[in-house]
Amino acid sequence: MRGTTGVFLVTLCLGAAAARANDSTAALTTGGLVLRADADIEMRSEDLSISRERIAVRYRFFNHSAADRTVTVAFPLPEIDFRESVNVSVPDEDSDNFLKFRTLVDGREIVAHMEQKAFLDGGEVGERLRALGVPLQPRAKKTLATLEALPKEVQQKLLKEKLVREDDYDQGRGMEHHVAPEWSLRTSFYWEQTFPAGREIVVEHAYAPSVGGSVQTGVADKSRTPAEIEAYRTRYCPDKSFIAAVAAMTKKNGAPPPEQRIAYVLKTGANWAGPIGDFHLAVDKGDPAALVSFCETGVTKTGPTRFEVHKTDFKPTRDLDILIIDASQ
């Protein structure tokens, strides 16, 4: 592989799609290693496994140079805030490591440093929050409890600074006054990694995916607009048999079945100087009775719930969006 720098970044797409309706939950888009790159370090393979419970990636790297290379490796989590806490799926809202990310190098777990930054309207506000003893994770119960416990005059200052907003509601005991976070959080894990000269190393990482969902799927829904139907076709590539199976489920149950969605950044692999030497993708739909559709060629069913893709010298041109229709959910 050819490149100009010695820095490796493991990146995640930092956006979350807005939920389309109250019965719909959006998925945070996640991804894998992006090399930015080193002329002597080759990515020999990528083995990617995706299910509703876990995303795991295994990479094989080889350093062709005569000297060891030590570079910074970073894994930014998706940026999150409190505003879409109902409509965006986050595996563990109370944890700073909300995707439960972990990494192994040659079978040994890496203890990564964590960097957190809080932003409001493009400005960094982490120090202001830390000075008040407020945790930066906007979705965590401890953060909300800390804000609630602040003196009223401090809450008023934060309202004027627009760091929080009024969040009044009635839970059956009359109207209650609360404040809610307005900042967003960017979290990165990073560490220094040595790639030994003339030797291959294996880097693995795994995390819990953000799984979006809707109570009723839009596939085979005759009430959808042509644009919405085309969006499904473009994003998930459902074939005629898939659409017919969804229609049959709808007729049998009297309503469209639920859908779940997993989004994964794949086309960043095209940023590398060369293609992925050996690429393997495995998608597990979970329930044998569930339906799954995603846009990829050369898909082989290798088990009751497992579908695989194997390619050599692979240069992805689009991201991966997986649609699962599971009437048991």
C-alpha cells in the first residue's frame, strides 16, 4: 500500500439519521479501520461479521519495511446528544463506551486511552461542564441527576448559556420542571501501536451495533410514495422474492411486520492506496424465519441464518445497509 503519513485511524461516521416517525428508531452508522496510510504496511485481509448483537472485524497487517513502525490508532465513536434519545438506538446509554468497543492485537486486549469533548454550536464546552461536576455523557442517568441537583441559580445560568434547555413534563403527579442537556459528545479511544518489521500482526475490534427499527416495514407497503419505495430499493436492494415474502407476512398478520436496520461504513476502504487483498463478510439474520436483504454481489447462504461474501482485491464503492424483517420481534 502507498501513502504519505504514518497515522492509522479507525473511524466511525459521526451522524445519525433522523427518525422518520414516532414508531421508528434510527441507527447510528458505524464503521471499521481507515488507513491513512503507510507505504510499507499492507492490509492483507479484512474479515467482517455483522449481526443484531455484535459487529466484529479482524484485520491482518504486514510491515514490509526493515524497521518497526509505531503509529497512533484511534477509534472515534459516533457523536451523540440528548435530543434524539428516544428516536436513536444506543446500546448502552449510561456508559462512556456506549458501543462497548474493545480491541485485541495478536490476541491480547488493548487498554486504550479515552478522549471526550463536549460541543455546543461548534464550541468546546467540556471544561465548563467539568468545573460544575457534570458528566459529559448527555444520555447517562448520572448526567441528568447531576443537572437536577445543581442549585437553581446555576441552572438558570446554564439556561442562559444554552447548555441546557427546559424539559417540563407531567408523569401523573402534575407538571414537573427539569432541565436537559443541549450539548453533543464526541468520544475517541486511542493507543500507540507498533507494527514489527517483516512480520504480520492481527488487529481485531468488536462492539455492539446501533440497530434501528420500525414497528411496520415500508417494504411492499402500497401507501408509500414512489420516492420512498425507490429509497428502499436503492438502500437495501430487496429482490422480488423478498418483497413477495413481506407481502405474504403482511397478509397473514393483517399488518406489515417490523423491520430492523444496521448501517456500516464500508466504502471508506476505497480511501486506501490499494484494494483489500482478501475480504470476507458474514451477515447473520438471527432468526431462521427472518428475512434479510442488503446490496452486495456474490452472496452465498452458508447456514440457516448466515450469509457470506468473499472477494479478493476488493475496493468497496458503497456503504453497507442491512434490512431485517422479523415478524417475531
